[in-house]
Amino acid sequence: MNEMKTLDRLGPVADEMLAGLHAGEEMKRRIRLAAAQERSGRRAAPRALMPAVCCAALALVCVGVAGSRRVTPDMPLAAAKPDTVQIEAIAAGAGDVLPGVSVADLGEGASVRAAASRQDSLFATAEGDIPMVSVGGAVYRLLTTPQDMGSSLRGEQLGTVAAFTQEPSLASDQELQAGISNVAPEGSAVYAVTGLSSSTAVACEVDGRLRLFQRVSHAGRGPGGLSLEDTFSVRGQVRTLTLSGVGELSGEAANEAVAVLLDHATQTAADQTAGRQTLTATLDSGLKLQLGVSGDTLCGCGGWSCPEFFEAFEAAL
């Protein structure tokens, strides 16, 4: 038997054969070329090897990223912050290259994460439940602007906060009807907003300042048979209309687009979570109201599908 085939010779043979193997750009190019040839049928590499090829290609890219960024003692702090880079993944056994994934600069203890788009939400947040007040069973969520409406836009009193609770999502229909809040103390008055329907927005004092609250769906409770215009009654009152990531309309163009939305929106859900986009309406009064956007659906008090609105908005731009 040829002694080169015995098990005790495998170690030296492997060392000799792999001595000149280096994970450089040439190897990366060859691996990707081999993968491309396999997909096109010019080379019938076993499918079992594809995951290994993919992992090797990804490892080479990561090594290049890690080695391309070094922090030196004299480097400014801003320059030392991790960059966001693009890497590509090759799907095993498939012909398509997956979309680039944004990741943080790789380093000791670093983790890979998808970069999220910034959401320009006007809705206030808090620990646990949303900051809210209820009037007549309807739920209104606190907006971050304005910080104080003053008395000029305060309308008639609609009700009173009958009870303060930390978990309004667990409240019964009777408690919501009576009036509850997790930001306004018990006994606080709830007012209408001058120029707006009370089914769209209300005002209530929080920490001594009159704050704006917009009608929303919450904990499965939606518009209850109302139309989008009932809960977002801004027809003819819009100074500017901004669709994040797309553009802004003003004046007559903004109001025409809003008219298309209010005329054609169809309810798809009683309670729906918004996406990363927003639609912000700045009113003639200076107040701002907002809907979330997910695809061709707008989310406020319920989910409302209206592809006609997005077509009209882009056409107006």
C-alpha cells in the first residue's frame, strides 16, 4: 500500500498543500467566480459545498471591513465612530444576490444589526402604554407639539378625567366612556380644539400646560363605524402636507391631495400599527396632525387603504 495514503501522513500532506493558501482578494474573486459558474451551469459543483463557499465569501468581506478601519490616539472623536457599510450575501443554491445589509463597523464585541429608518413621529411615547386621554369612549394620543397650546385654541369643555390609570389598555368600555388618562390627573378637564372636530382631536392640561391629543385606535378599539374624515377632519384646512421620504405639498395642491384621501380611503383594520413613513398635515392654525404610513395604507384611528392618494400625491409633486 502506498504510504502516502496512510492516516499518519494526512497532517503533513495537508500542511504542504495549504501552505500557500491566503485569504486575500484573489481567493475572494475565485470563490465568487466559482459560485457564478455553478449557477450558470458551466461548472457542476456539488450543492453540498455551496454553504461553505457562501460562508467563506462572507468571511472575506467581513475581514476586509474589520481591517479597513483603525482608531489611532490622535484621531478626532467623530472620526473614531463606527461607519455603516454595505455587505452582500450570496444565497446558497440560488441565482439571486440578496439585498445589501447595513451593519455596524465590525470590532471587538460588535454586533451586526439592520439599520432602521428614522421615523419622524409626532406622537409622544412613554414607558408601557401610550400617553392618552379618553372622552366618550374614544381614545386620543398625546402629541409632542405644541408644548403649550395656550387659551386661544381651547374650545368648550367636553368632559373630565374620571380616573387616572397606569394601564389604560386594560380599561373597560365603561371606564373609557367615563374618561381616563395616564398623563392627566383625575379631575382634569378635556376640551374641544377650535376649528377641529372633537372626533379628530381634543386638548387637556398635562403638567400645567394645555396639550393636543389626536384620535387613534388603541387596544383593538377603532373608529367604530366612523369614516377616516370623521377621525382626521382636515379637509380644506391644510397649509402643508408632508410624506416622509417623498416630498411636501402646500396650499391648494395639499388640500386637493387630502380631498382624494378622504374621498377614497377604505378601512382595512380597526387597529393597525404604522410603518416607518409618516404623513404630516400642518394646518392653517399651525397645529400638526399625523398618520402613519405602511405601503398604501395609512394608520391613525384604524387602518385605511388608499392607493389613489399616493398616486395623486406623487403626481402633484
